[in-house]
Amino acid sequence: MNDLTQKDSFLDRIGIPSHLAWGYFGVLIFMMGDGLELAWISPYLVEEGLSVKQAATLTTSYGVTIAIAAWFSGVLTESIGPKKTMLMGVAMYILGHILFVGLAIPMLNYGLMIPTYAIRGFGYPLFAYSFLVWITYRTPQHQLGKAVGWFWFVFTGGLSVLGAYYSSFSIATFGYIPTLWTAILWVLIGAFFAIVVNKDKFEILEQKPSDAPKLKELVNGITIVKREPKVGIAGVVRIINQASQYAFPLFLPIYLAQQGVSTTVWLNIWGTIFISNIAFNLIFGYVGDKFGWRNTVTWFGAVGCGVFTLMLFYVPQVFTGSVFVVGLIGILWGACLAGFVPLSALTPTLVGDGDKGAAMSILNLGAGLCVFVGPALVALFYDLVDTQGMMWILAGLYFGAAILTRFLKVPEEILEESNSVKDGEQSVI
């Protein structure tokens, strides 16, 4: 890890690497523009004439490119540098957005909507996740847990909070289509701060030969799993992390409506959950640096999410119609969802400096695959096991993630255990 020598500024003391501060601000603004339509684009298109199935397929095509771009982000960052990779993300987003909003939506051309929205999906993973790789390279290890916590704070804060609040204001003031056009402005402002105003220089300690084939760098994003199986385990844990986030909206509001919690109230609870989530992204960044990254992911993230997932099913049956109690359990679940934040600090430490980008690519791929795994589980099992069964399946995945995380030992821990065993053997002799 590149332990930078730097002044102990206020930003450094709270966990934001001061040399990357403008990058964090840029990601916040970029994600606000990128995510402003996520909460309303599907119902809007259904009102305009698409079927629910068509709208869902459109979102799925968007998710496909998110997963692909998430995987490419780490190895591209190592290969051509973060700024060029982030610029690629900006270009792909703007191209897809102009075609989607300017041509596909006005004509309600579904055949054009799918590829243009999919192109747009390459944007934020190449932009934001490349900056995350940048953080892992350019942050001292003792500060890394807090640094990635702040990353997920600005990422989620822009995507799920500021984007939604801005959109509610802009739609009422300007309308749906003008609001979509303003996304480009916010994306460009965010890119300006993260790429231009941010003057930090990206460095890789283990320099690879300059003539190393770029394709080999990309393939490294897959072969790293064979060489370092722990990276593959981390990727699986990352998928489990947010699987329920994409599964819950498909069936949980229906169940809660039967328990006296209306869908409108549930939407307010859902929004509050993610305010809790972004706050605890910071808290668990600090906790991870003190309590241990692996311990934090195991107990607060995996076990915590598993427990509160089950409580979201059983507690509403006891406190029927109690918005406060259901909301409280939801807030605690959202907090524990942030308990996985140290995984972004833990994963790159499992490998050498030359493979950190490849390791982060697997982790980012896991972040993209969450979009599919959650809905796929519902599609496969809901008709067979109903809500109760789904909640146990999702909770079981979290408990499984807790077990898997125990295998994610950094080299220092393995060395300490090895020395302890040797010392024990010598004392016996």
C-alpha cells in the first residue's frame, strides 16, 4: 500500500484522503445526475405505453452493462489509468443518454430503448468504480477502511438520496423529459471535479512491463480468481451483500400491505433505510479500521443482515400495522447492509500491488451482479416458498456469507497464525 506522507488535515482526520477530496465531491455530483431517474423511469414508461414486463426487461439490459463495466473498471484502471477510464465512462453515459432521451423515448421506440439505455449503463461503473480503485492504491492502509466508507457515502448519497430529492423537485418544476436532460449537466460537473480539479497522480508500486498486452490485463480480471481463490470468495460475499436490496422490492411491499403497512408508507420507509445506510457507510468505515475489516463484515454485515432480514418478516406479524417498529427494523437492516463496506478495503489487501486492480474488478463485478441475483432468486423460488421461504433463503445467504468471510485472511494474519503455531510447537518440545 502506498503510505503517503501528507499533512494531517481535517479531511485526513475524518477519513477522507485530502489529496483525493475533489474526486469524492465529483463522484457525489456525478452519481446524483446518473441516478436521478432510477426511482421513476419504469412507472413513467409504463404510463407512456410500455408493459411492466417491457420496463423490467429494459432495466435488466441496463443491469447487464453495469455488471460488465464494473468488472472492466479495475483492470482498465491499472491498464490505462483512472482518469482515462473515468472519461470513457462519461463518454458512454452521455452517448447513451442523448440517444435514449433524444430519440428512443420521444418515439417510444422500444427496440431503440434497450441498446441506448444499455450503453448508458456503462457510464457510472467505469467512472465511480475506477475512482474506488484509485482510492485503494493511493490511501494508507490504516486509513483505507474510512476512505472506502466515505466513497460509499458519496456514491449512495448521490445515487439514492440526492438524485431522488432533486428529481422530485425538478419533475414538479420542469417535467420528466427536461429533468432527464439536466442529468448531463450534473454528470459533466461531477466529471470536471473528479478528473480535472482533482490533481492527484495515480501510481502503481509494482510496475508491469510497458509492452504487456492490454488483453492480458483484462484477462487478469478473471484469472485472479484461480490464482487467488480468496478474491473469488470476496466476490461472492459482495453479491450476497446487496442481493436482498434488489429482491425485497419485488415481494416485500405486498407482504407488508397484508400486515397493515401500505405501499406508500413502505416507500417512505425504504427511503429512510438508505439514509441510515449512507450514514453507517461512514460509521462502519471507522469500525472496520478499529474492530478489523473481516470481523466487521462477518458480524455487523453478514450476521446482522441475516438477523434483521428474518425480523422484517416476523416482527410485522407481532406488531401489526406498526410503521414505527417496521421502520426501525428496516433502518437497522440498512445499517447492517453498510457493514459490508470494509470488504472494499479488505479485498485488495489479499493480493500484491500488481493485482489490486484485478481483485477490485472481481469485487466490482459482484456489485454489478447483485442486480440480477436478487430478482432471479425471487423468480425461481417465490412461487414455491412464498414470502417466508424467500426471507429464509436471503437470510441463509447472509449467514453463509459470514462463514465465507472468515476465510478472507490478509497475509499478515496468516503469518501471525503460522508464527503462533510454530511458537506453540516449540513450547511443547
